Amino acid sequence: MRVVVDQYLCGTTGQCALTLPGAFRQRELDGVAEVCLTTIPQSLHAAVRLAASQCPVAAIRVIESDDECASAEPVPSQAEAERHAAKDQHNPGGHDGTV
Ligand code: SF4
């Protein structure tokens, strides 16, 4: 099992880190949760699933198997890839100016 936290979705409540400090921690800088373990040991599977189910913004994703992990990689559509290419040409530095 693996687990990931969506860094953009995390609401920095700290609930996961308080519930399961062996698996989650919060960045000091901004409070966004991070996963401490590359692979979740069997003994923590139930607790990690519970933490994921209790995240108020559903930012924690549990990946049960390597197969699921491979299929979790988003594959951009042709239109999306072209949109990104056009954006990169318009802004070669890659930063769109938003903060
Ligand atoms: S419980 Fe969810 S929102 Fe709260 S810190 Fe953890 S990942 Fe972020």
C-alpha cells in the first residue's frame, strides 16, 4: 500500500498527522500534510484508510496496489497536451504570474 496527499487540496487541518503521526506530518512552512513513509506497513493499513476517510477535504489517496499506482498516472488528452504546449510557447519560463 502507498498513500499520497494532494498538496493543493490539503486544508492543513492537521487531523491526519495528529491521528497517525507515524505516517503523516505537516510541513512547518505552510502546514500542508506530507506522507512520511514510502510504503505503508501492513500494521498501519487500517489506520491509514481511516485517516483518509476522515480527511475533511478528501486530500488523502490510498493506493492499494502497484497496478493501481501505475493506472493512477494521469494521461493528458491530445487537446490538453496541445493546450499545455501552446501555454509553454506563450510563457517559456513556465510561470504564469499567479501566486
Ligand atoms: S486531514 Fe486532510 S486536510 Fe487535514 S492535514 Fe491531513 S491531508 Fe490535510
